[in-house]
Amino acid sequence: MPELPEVETVRRTLAPHVIGRRVTAVEVRERRLRQPVQPGFEACLLGRAFRDVGRRGKYLLFELDDEQTLLAHLGMSGSLHLRGREAALAPHDHVFIEIDASEVIVLNDPRRFGMMRVGAVTEFAELRQIGPDPLSTRRNADDWRREVRRRRMPIKSLLMDQRFLAGIGNIYANEMLFEAGIRPRRMASRLSRLELERLEGAMHAVLYKAVELGGSSISDFRDARGQPGYFQIHHAVYDREGAPCPRCAAPIRRVVLSGRSTFYCPNCQR
DNA sequence: CGCACCCCCTGCCGGC
DNA sequence: TGCCGGCAGGGGGTGC
């Protein structure tokens, strides 16, 4: 589910409810997430106040008042909800963080590919690996050329490589390549200056629009207040194999690239 | 270095 | 109707 726009939507809806408020209870019902929830997790959070909620790529960072940070990743199927403390338990609710004895942040994750950990932000190895955030970084064509010259891989694989850019997943990689008119399997190192400029523009357009609309992602995305995203109605190619291209009506094609479904218009993308 | 292929896990959908 | 295989928004590891 969550790529950058969804995670950003969760961050924005959660932040005003948690900043300045204090953790009054913690419960972990299922520790077996992508990496097991650490033994001291509850104690690290209890009594702490939230200073800020940040995001790096697909990671959420809840800054605490003791220089520690709660790091969260939602994997494929994870979500963070705010609930009243009397709300009923749902299947796959794994972690509960009660704030000011009123609301509860709930991590729900059917597939358990998500993670949560508390620690010093400098010690999170996964953050050291990831590249710049495409929403807060702009690369001009020269930057792109320099970065891309040595990358002998399909441009879609590069876009999804979190060490190169942090936050782009399968849906948005497909969509921004459609916007840019570039085939997913084109070698990154062989893209022209003009194509890289178009890609930079498409990347921002697609991501900003998705954030503006509150995140996309198939039918089941909900922000932290339970509101659905609406971007799915704008998917031009993702999950539309055989359906007409919105621009030229040619049937959308599906191929597999690095094990991931890849969609493009054979006519509009070259 | 890049990649094809595994794995982790549950749910859902389409085909038979 | 019911079962089974394939596939799903992510990421990490291996061996070639």
C-alpha cells in the first residue's frame, strides 16, 4: 500500500494529534513484524512526549522528548490509525500507543512486513542507506545526468531503488514514467537530457498531485483518520493491462521487471 | 555492480 | 460452491 504520498498523508493527518502529547500506555499484541519489536519497546515510549513527526522516504519518524525516535515503516499492508481508547480490537492490530489517555495510535498490518523501533535516529542503519526525498529535493538535468550515467539498469528499477531516491514504489514509478513518456525498461544511463528533464517534472507532478489528493493506492488506503485516498481514479497505467491508454487508447501492456508488475503504453512511451 | 530469484506473511480474486 | 494458484503497495538476502 504505502508509497511516499500515502506515508506523507499519514504523517500530515497524525502530526496535529500527537505533537506535544504524551504516551500514557503502550501495548504490543504481536511482536513478529518484519523485524521483531524490540524487548524494551514499551518502556522506551511510556511517559515520553512527541516533539515532531517526520518522514524520510517511506519511513515515519516520531521524534520523542528524550532524543530518541520512534521509527515506523508500513511495509506492503501496514496502516497507522487514530482511535478512541474504547474502540474495538480489529484483526491484525499489532501495536497500540495511547496518548494523553484519550486517543490511541494503532499499527495494523495483515502481512506484517512493517516495522517499529525506538532508538537514536543516528543509529538507524536503514536510514543511512536511503537516498534523498523526491519531494524535498530537486535535481536539474545536469544532476540527473551525473547520477544516472553509471547506472546500467532499467530506469524503473532505478526509480524504485531507495538508495537512489527514497519513497517511490511500484505504482508511482509506473505512473511517472507514463507521464514522462519513457518506457520502464529503458537503460537509465542512456536517457537523454530532455527525457531526464521530463522525468523530473513528471516525478514532481505525480507525487505532489497524489499528496494533494491524500494518497492513492488501490482501494483500501486510509489516512490516519480513516479517510480514503482518491488518487486511484487517476491511475493511467498501473493495474490497467489491456485497458485503453487515457491518452491514445492503445491497450496498456504489462511486463515483469525485477519481479514487479510493470505497466506502460507502447505508443505513448518510447 | 546489477539482477534474477528467493524469502518473509496474509488476503483476495479468478479459474476450474 | 470450494479449492488452489497466482498475485499484491516493500525490503532484504543470496549467488551468479
